Amino acid sequence: MEESEFRELVQQYATQARLEQGEASLTSVLKLIITENPQLKTQVRSSVAIVKEEIGKVNEIAEDELGDISAEIGVDESTEYEMLQKKVLGAITKNETLRAQIKALIIYGSYAKRLHVVGESDINFVVVLSSDSSQNDSEAAIEQINQIAEEIVTPEVAHIFDLMILKEEDLSQLDKFGPVFTHIHALYAKDGEVKIGENLFTPLKISNEQIQDSAKMIIREAITQYDEIINAAKEEGLPEDELDYLVGASIIDITFALCCYKVGLEAVSMDLVKPDIHEEIREIWGEKSAFSPFYPILTQAHAFKLGIKLPESQNFMQGSIDFIKEVIKYTGLQQSLT
């Protein structure tokens, strides 16, 4: 694409981001461009300075002069998410035997609140099977649901699809669950969007202590995954882009759990995966906090998740290690990095 056309495209997306968020940021604009125009990824990587320049111009426009500049190329944020939702619901409701065993199907998390980041946020499903189902029926239901998911989820949407299957009796023993479904997830499910049955999470009493324990569990698992990624990189010679992407995902998980550890029950009211969380949780990201120097690491991790390497990313790996060490110290985890 010619530079003049590229600049015009950036202006449109920057305007869209500003109209939606109050101010266009580098990360938000890059997300919009790459999500809608994956073929431009290489040009975007080599033109970050131009992107920053055009974002600056758009942010300087007086609010009353923005007029109708809103991006005509705006991303349809609902397409993939709504498609997955409709297909899951359609496949389950079509199977009467399976539907009879489901006590609840809930969509939870940022998409349920319509606070999702396109292409990055998951659409989270949790299915709760009735306690009236026999062991054999429950196992058959789990197999059918997993088969539905396999048929629906294509490689293009696999990165935003998340499905958890629980039994009704599991809700009383979430402490025994691993990091894939903790009290933090249950807390989000309490505010979820019910698609089948009733919200069985509403009556649950969840304490700040349970949230902190869940956060530490998630952090511990993410650190373990981080170690596995680094070891695989050494043994298999992972490409730098792939290594950055995988490490960035671990950093985002750790950051999310760190915020839940600090904020506790109020965490569900925040869109914690966004890079602008430093404005909401000043105790962690404020100027006097031990974590404030690591905020650029989080911004870089979000960019990596979209396959974008920012110019200032050369110290990302060392910065991520230092960040994790500070998190371990802050949360009191008995954990070490390889």
C-alpha cells in the first residue's frame, strides 16, 4: 500500500478509536488495523513511526471538529463472537437429549459485558451439567459438547474461544479446581449472560481471600508456562516472533491475576486485560509503585499478541523476567524461574 493510502487508513482507525475510547492509543489503533487488515502486518511493523504520527494528529483535533469523520471501515466487533455464540447454542438446543442434561449455559467475561477487545478477548462459555444426570450420561454429554466445539472452532477463531464444562456439584468445591476455572472465573460468571437455564453462580458467596488464592494459582500456572516456553525456545529454536507472542500471553495472564490479587472482589467491574489498567489500579501501576517501571512490558505484550513488535521492544525478555520476579516477591509465592 502506498504511504499516502496507509496514512489515510491509519487516520480512519485512529478516529474510530478516539470516538470509541476518548483518545486513540498506539495499541488500540494497531489492534484495529491488524484485525481488519492482516495482510498489512508487515507494513505496520515497519511503519510504527507513521502510525504514531497520525495518531498524534487525530488526538489533537478539537472534539467539536471530529464531526462525521468516524471510520467507515470500522471493524464489526460482533461478527466472530456472535457467530460462535449462535453456533454453540444452535448445536446444543438442537440435541434434545443433551439439552435436557444442561442446567446452565452462561457466557461470561469481557464479551458478556461488551468490553471485549476484538481479536484478543475470549468469548468464555461455561456449561453446568445437572446433578440429576448419571455418571454415564454426564460423560456422554461432555463428549458431545467437546465434539460440538471441535466442529465449530476453526483455526481462525480458536484463539478467542474458551469453553468450560462443570457438573452442578462442582460449584461447591471450586477450591479443588485448577487455574482454568477458579473463584475469579466464578465471580465473572455471577455477572454473566445466561443463555440456557439459570445462573447457578449467583448464590455463591465468594470472599476476597478466595480471590487472592485464585489469583496466586493463576500466576503460578502462568509462570510455569513461561518457564516451559523459554525451555522450548532453547531446545527447539523457536522463532523470535513466536517466542514473543507466547511470552506476551503469559505476561498478560500474570498481570490480570496480579490486579485481581490486589483489587479482589471489585475486579469484575474492570476490563483488566486492557493496557490502560494503570489508570484504574493506582496501587499497582502508580508512579510510586514497584510495578510502574514494568508498565511498558504490558503494552509490549499486548502488541506481541497481535503479532506487532514495537520499536522499544528490544528489552522485553529481560523486562518480563524482572517483572515476574517482582510479582513473586509481591504475592509471596514460593516460585522460581529457570
